Amino acid sequence: MENNAEEDYEELLQRHRKEKKELQGKLQALKKSASKGDKKRKKEVTEEIARLEAETIKRQEDEIAAFKSKNDMDDKSQNGDDISEDMENLAINGASQSQRISKAQKRRNRKTTQLKDRELRILEQDQTNLNGARHLETEEIKRLLKEKGLMICEIPSDGNCLYNAIIHRVKELDGKSPTLLELRSSTASFLRENRVDFLPYLSHPDTGNMLTESQYSEYCDQVADTTAWGGEIELRALSHVLKRPIEVIQAKGPAVVVGNEYESNGSSAVTLTYHRHMYGLGEHYNSVTQFKDENEDEFS
């Protein structure tokens, strides 16, 4: 009976994989059905795609849950049969024969459970991708940017994201920008020259105490010479280095603008996006670029 259960589960997984493949073909056909430039049709297609994907995920989750529930009951029934069988084996062949059958049964049970758990994890991840904090945050930032005629331009997460995001946006606005090394070096120099203004806002990560003079100097060295992540302190220093305001768009709360004093000099603000859930290792900054309908490429 256990072997049949394993075969049934494999067939279920194969059918789910086949359904996902067929769904992808159907989604591609839907995308092609949307004429380029027909925004209403594209919106309808996008909504239909989201509905079909969600329905497929939900149905397959329910089928696996139902299989698991039924199989658990079968296992209990099978275990009852096994007890009777083991008692007979014990009487006829001795305890060693019963022990061999019990271990084999446990191995088969483990294999079936592992297969079911793996498939459930895959489906749970699919659902998380649609409803998780990262996806919801990104969608809200996209909405806010669209109101400004902008969209996200993704920057690699390598510790330099703040600086590289600024470099990208400044180059888009001015046609030229400093290099990463130049920007980090200028930021560190400004921090050193204005120690009195910044030191009170920095504390040691282990003790919570304000940095000593030597620790502050080391902090500035890290800004200049390493891939240390930049935050609010560096943002304020960067606005002075660039002599222009920096606007940070985030999903929750109003946009943050640093360097307001430079708004009157005619320089455009450098707009960035701040993500709390973009990567598992922590916060992240992206740049922005002029808005382009993402469906133009998707459906063309």
C-alpha cells in the first residue's frame, strides 16, 4: 500500500509540473494577444495572468494538502495492519524479522514525507513571492515613482549600493558623474573635516557609546577604502559633496530629502529608492530612471 501511495504522489507532482508548463504557454499566448499601445487590454491581460497564476497555486496547494491528509490516515491504518503482521512475524520468525520490516517501513515513510514536504515548500515559496514583504514593498515604491514619471533602476547589492545609485542618477541628470573611488574619498574627507557635526550621531555597534576620536577616524577610513554600506550619515555628507539635495523614496512614510539648502542653486535633486526588504542581508538603495511602461517590452 505504501508503494502505491508513493506512485500516486509522484503522479500528482508530475501532473502539477505539466500544468505549470501548460499555464506558461497559455500566459505567453495571452501576452501576445495584447496589442502594443493598447493599455486597457494590457491591464486586462495582466490581471488575467495574475488570476490564473494565483488559482493554479491555490488549487495545487489544496490537492497536496488533501493528499497529505488522506495519506496520513492510510499510514495510520497501515500501521495498525503492521502491528498485527509484526505480532504474527514475532510468533513465527522471532523478533529479528519484525524489526527488519519495521525499519524498511520507516525508510519508505521518510521518503514519502520528504517528497511531500519538498513540494509544499516550493508552492509556499511561490505564494510568498506574490504576497511577501519584498514584493509588496517594491510594488508600493513603483507606484510612488510612477506618479513622478520615474521607475526603479536596480543597483547591485555589494555594499556600494548607495554610492553607485547616486553615480547612476547623477550621470543621467548631468551626463557625467564621479567614479566610485572619487565619491567615497570625497565623502570620507567631508566627514573628517566636519567631525564635530557628525561624531555625536555615531555610536559603537557593540557598546552603544559614542565613537572615540580614533574610532571615528577608522570609520572614515572604512568609508573611503572599503565596501562599507552607507546610511543616513553618508547621505547627508554626500548632499554636501555634490551640493545638491538627495531625495529618498520609501514604501512607508513620506520621501526623505537631505540637503534642502541646495534646492535654490538650480541643481536637480538626486532621487533614490530605499528598500528594507530587497535582500535578506539588510537594507538596499536603488537608483531611478525615466518611466517606461514595463508592459511595452513584455507584450511586444
